Amino acid sequence: MIKIENLVKTYGDIRAVDNISFEVKEGEIVGFLGPNGAGKSTTMNMLTGYLSSTSGTATIDGINILENPLEAKKRIGFLPEQPPLYLDMTVEEYLNFIYDLKGCKLNRRKHLLEICEVVRITEVYKRLIRNLSKGYKQRVGIAQALVGNPKVIIFDEPTVGLDPKQIVEIRNLIRTLGKNHTVILSTHILPEVSAICERIVVINKGKLIANEKTEEISRVVEGFRRLCVKIVGPKEEILDTLKKKEGISYCECLGAREADSNAYLIESDPGVDIRRPLFFALAEHGWPMIGEETMSTNLEDVFLALLDKNDERKKKRGVVKSNIIAR
Ligand code: ADP
Ligand code: MG
């Protein structure tokens, strides 16, 4: 349904997008994941015809976006990073305006009301967009993308700036839309793509570094499961015990937290949930564990892991370690 081939975009000396290729099949929900500045928006803007590419091609449903932009765009609904809302219009005026702009042929009233039901903005249909909350504005942005019932919907950072409740609502909405559309969700938030997408394309510094099933990416991430535990007892002996424990791949003391306890960083082997065995091992020695916290995995670590995986190289312990300490 979507095919991107050797896409490149340069801004002066900057190669914002550097030779990216991937495909999205009909009905798939694919995450496009990368840190800020990775080139996500630039790629999405080229894919949707908002921006021309320096080289390479993007086709939607077999139609080249640059050669036949009108036809290609009819098949895409796009929610850009900054939704193009007209604040002085009511929701009704705005959606009608978009309807005309897209030259939509569907039954106007019925189609627009249906969209409003789906994105749940019916109750603000007559209100000025200016006066809506950020969450509602985002929904109106999504409604705009749905006008004309496009096969493909592309979201660029759809939950940025929303509060946690709104984030959940928008994610649910995207999931629902994914049931009968092809969806690309571009974001820098790993849990967001893992929660919604079947496959994840990872981009960093303009380059594609992974294109895998979500489970596969999760497995790599899980390989980075790190715990910070507070343990009461003799530091050296505890360290020694932890280092020998099966399932623990790395351990270090982070220092004293309270008078009689130290904090330890523990990394477990991929796929191993070390928490229970750890509890029993410590209990055996009579060392109380008085705190346990899972450390978040940052994207940088995931990228390193994926890069290493791609290179078939071993995990770069030293680099990863210094990342942890820096945090
Ligand atoms: P993302 O959406 O992943 O945060 P962007 O696609 O917005 O990343 O940006 C990728 C890179 O291109 C960044 O280094 C950014 O500074 C640069 N860039 C984006 N737009 C422009 C522009 N119009 N002119 C110059 N550089 C740009
Ligand atoms: Mg962006």
C-alpha cells in the first residue's frame, strides 16, 4: 500500500533523511520510531507530498506522490505535527471547508457526522476551534484526516502536548482506526508504538536502523531490563553473590542510599525476569531488599542494541554502562 524507496532529503549540508526504504502492506499499523531530529517528520512530509524529496520515491497504492500528487493524496489522510486548524472556524465550518478542499464526493452531512462520531467531537460540532481544549483540537485534526475516507492514515506525533487521559483516548482512537485503515504512527515514544503497532520501523539520524515485528523490538528492549534495588547488608558480599547469580549479566553498586543499605544496578540476561530469584537469593543470606525499581529503557540503548544486532556484533557493554551511569 505504501512503498518508500531510497528516499533522501537534504537541507543544505544536513542529510535529514538518508536513503530510507520500507513498505507498509494494506491493513497494517506500522510505527515509525526515532528520537527528536531523527527525520520522522521530514519522511512523513515527503510521503504525503507536503515536501519534495531530494531523491528517491514514495508511492501510495502504486501511485507516485510526486508524479500524480492529486490521486495519491486522495488516498492519504495526514495529521501533521502541527495540525492545520483554522482557529476562527467552528468545527462544522472547518470540516466542510476540508470536504470542499479535498473535493470529496461522499454524502456530505452523513460523512461528516459519521467522522465526528468516530473521533467523538459531535458535542463540539458548533463550537469555535479556538475555544477547544488541546485534546479536542487534536481530535478535530484527526477528523480532518478522515474526510474522504482515505485508505491510509498517517499520524505525526499525535499525542505530544496532551495530558495522560487524552493520550490514552487518542491511542485508543488510533487503534480503532487501524482496524480498517492502513496506518503509520510516527513518534519518539517507544511504549506508544509498542502498544499500538504490529511492526516498528526505527530511524536514527536520518538512517533506517530496524524494521521488525513489534515483538522482536520488544525482545531487544527486554534484553535491557534493568533494576535498581536497595539492599541492606555487606556491600562486597552482596555484589559477589549477585555477580555469580545465574540470569544476572551485569551488576554494580550505585552507592549508599540510607545508613545501612546500598543501591545496586542489575541487568538481567535477555528474556529473564530476575525479580523472584533475586528475592529468594537475598532472603537466603538474610539481606533484606527494601526497594526495587525498574529503570526505564531509553531509546538510545535500544538503538545501540538494534545497531549491534544488525551488525551481528556483541552488545557493547562499555558504551551501555557509561550511558547508565550518566543518567
Ligand atoms: P523528527 O520529526 O524526527 O524530530 P525532522 O524530520 O523534523 O525530525 O528533522 C530532521 C532533521 O532535519 C533535524 O536535524 C532538523 O533540524 C532538520 N530540519 C528539519 N526541517 C528543516 C528545514 N526546513 N531546514 C533545515 N533543517 C531542517
Ligand atoms: Mg517531528
